[in-house]
Amino acid sequence: MNRILLSTLLLFCISNIILAQVDEKLREDIRNTGYLHNSPLPLDYSKSFETFGLEKKVGQTILFSDM
């Protein structure tokens, strides 16, 4: 029983390490604001949907109406 529990725990820890996406900028922002978040985290506009939409390349433009 202990062997199954230990292997399950080990597998869970390894999968979290492999699948986790580490964002160094976010980690640095958390460190700078304090771990208790005395001040809010700064906004990162580089990862917003608006930024992705503005940087998206347009393949073709179609005019729907010339009114």
C-alpha cells in the first residue's frame, strides 16, 4: 500500500514539474510587490487579447459596403 501511495505521489509531482509553465516575469513581479501583495501586481499588457488582436496579421480585406 505504501509503495502505491509513494509511486502515485512521485508521479503527481513529476507531472506537475513537467507540465508547469514557469513565467519568470510573473515570478519577479510577485517578488517585487511582496509575497503578501501589499500592492497590486502590475498589468502585463503583452499577454492581453487586445495586444494579440492588434498584432495579428491581416491576410485579406473585404469591403462590405461603400456607403
